[in-house]
Amino acid sequence: MKIFKIFIIIILVAFLGTVFLSVSGYYQTELQKDMILTNEAIEKFEQDVKEGKDIDASDYLASKQKNYDNRISESGRYISEKLNKIVSNGIKKTLKIIIKAIEE
């Protein structure tokens, strides 16, 4: 019963936080920042066209991809790959044994 109450409180706090961010205009502010950056990129593009410069699209597009790699994620990936090899080999050997038993 205590865990249920804690779970409900966490959900309530998350909901209230979301409502607060929505009412405070946080999301709209973030969208406005993106629009300003886009307008600046358009102006830069137009200026470069007027000046006859070489144009590359990557110069005007903001990269939204973030790199979240760290030691923990790299370790997790390494462990995952090793476990995948172990399980794959185990399944192959098991299937070979089953096929051998069926053939006899």
C-alpha cells in the first residue's frame, strides 16, 4: 500500500511539473529559439547567395543529434555484444545437437 501511494505521488508530481512547464511557456520559448536560429540561417543563406559563395546545406542546418556515448554506454554495448555471441553460439550448438539426434 505504501509503494502504491509513493507511485501515485510521483505521477502527480510529474503531471504537475508538465502542467507548470506548459503554463509557464517553456515549450513555446524553446520553439521560439529554434525559429530565431532558423531565421538567422535563412538570412545567412540569402547573403551567401547574393555574394556568390559556394553553398553547402550543412552550413545552414543546426545539428540536432547529440552524442550520449560515455564509459557506461560503451561498457553496456561491449557486454551486450559478448552476451549476443555467447547466446548465438549456444543456440547453434543446441540446434546441431537436435538435428544430429533427429537424423539418427
